[in-house]
Amino acid sequence: MLLVIGMDGASSEAIERLTSTGLMPNLRTLMRHGVYGRLQTDFCLSPVASWSSILTGVNPGKHGVWATENVVADSYERMPVTARALRAPTIAQLLTEHGLEVGTLFVPMTFPAREADWTTVSGWLAPSTDTPGFAHPRRIASMAARALQDVPLVPRLSHYAATERFVAGLEECFEAIRVKARLASEVLAEKRWDMLAVNFTELDWIQRWYWHLVDARHPDHREELLATHGDLISEAYAEVDEAIGRLIRLLKPRDHVIVVSPYGVGLNSRAHLCVSELMAHLDFLAMRSSAGGLVHAVASSLGHVIDSVYAALRGILPGGVADMINDTPEEGARRGL
């Protein structure tokens, strides 16, 4: 059997530092007695593109997924990506066609769960556990619904970070990691698998919202927060390591395990990705009017302002009221699948 464990957002630098200090003993054991190395992620630096490459074994140019939204052919419209966007067969599909028992749990780009012979509990970009196609087959779908009924698919860390309730947000993520590890353990015990993939996204979200706590280069960094909350990200790595240990202890002597991080999280300088401007500079893009570039810049800036307003409202309102606020346009696009 092959067990694949994903750690979204885990950087090689952090893993090497934390395994050397003893905070990730399970991963340290795997690194010492197995094979370890640094991999290069997809050049487009998108989680969905990276996972699509892992699932299919080919690059974005072949599997067709570049970001959370793909441009509709012959238009400038965008559509949220799902598993249907993949233009290449997945490893799960190929193995199943050869009669092997395969499952994927919480792996991005697996929603909707295909009505196929392999087991799926959808990962990031699935709207909710109640959405048709979240999991397959029916027995696994029931197990997932029960396990995840009190666990949000996407941690509400924007609210916790805005109100500086960092520990509460971390505890919510830890509970999600433990619930997913328990469910994965139950699924492992269901049958003798040939390959099972399990992914943990929480480390990604924690670093995205808490990075300013530990990095002095971050524009929101404050020394007093470093003193009181500087260990939270390291604790998150340790929690994922504990989940890894729980799963590998269920393996038999001749089983194999691969732990993979499709991409790492680091400092974001808040720079804007000016694709249109770059293409125009290279003479690959021409505006229909001289006002085109200005309109694009104003629209882009307005979008960032709107997202900031949404985040601010969620931060100052009580949790129950904040949860009633509609998604930002970007989040709405991801959820409205």
C-alpha cells in the first residue's frame, strides 16, 4: 500500500528547522530513514495548479488548470475550476482502471467526487459538506458528513486575525486537523487500500493569516505580538506532524508513505501581479482605447478596496454576525461552483 500525505503550505526551510529542533519527530524519522529532497513547484504558484500536477503527473499546460479560475474560451469571462476542468486523467483514475483500490481525502481539485470506483472526500474549493458530489461512495459520504459537521472546510482565520484572537483561531484549525486525521484513520481501516491520499490544508491558512506574527519584514509585524504569539506557526507544524504520526502508525511493515508539500508559504510584499501591463510592455496586448489601461487599474484597485472592507467588517463584528456577511467577490467565485 502507498499512503500519500499532503501538507499544504509547508516550506522546506521550516520543516528542516523544526525537525532539527525536535518539534516534528514523526517527519524527522521519515526523513532519516527514507528519502528527502526539495522539489520545485509549478511556476504559476497556484495551489490548485500544483495539486492538479500531482494528481495527473503533468504540467499546467497539459492538465489545463492554472488558478482557482480559468478563462472561458474566446472570452474574458472566468469560471471557477473543479475536477471537471482537468484535461488529463488522474493517477486515481488510472489505478482504478487497473483494478486497484484507491482513495483521496481532502485533496484539492477532487470536487465534485466523480461517480467512479475510487473513494473521494473532496478538498478545498468544495462549497460545503452538504453539496452533492462532496464525497463518494455513500458510506464514506455519511462518515465524512458526521465527522465534519462542526468543522468548517475553510478556517475562519480572517475573523480571528482581525480581532487578534490568534489562539482561538489556532484551536479551530487544530480541531479540524484532528477530525480529518480520525476520519482518515477510519477510512484506512475500511479495507486494504492500494493507494490512499490524505491532505491537510490548515497549515496553509494559518501561515497566510499569521505570518505577520513571526516575520519582521511583514508590514503588519509588531514586536509585542511576536513575544506573545511567535510560536503559533511552529505549533501548527507540530500538530500536522502529530497527525502524520497517527496515520503512519496504522501502516503495515511493507507499506510505503510519501509526505509532500505542493508549495511553501513565505513573505508576501503586497506587490500586485500586473500581467496586463507586462503583456502590453511586451507588445502582446493592446487596449481598445487609451482609457483601457486606466480602467483596468481603477477596477483592480477597487476590487482590493472592496475585499479590505469585507475583511474589516468581519473583524469588528461579533462572530455570529460576521459569519452572516456575504463572501467577498473572490471568495464567492470560489464557493459558487
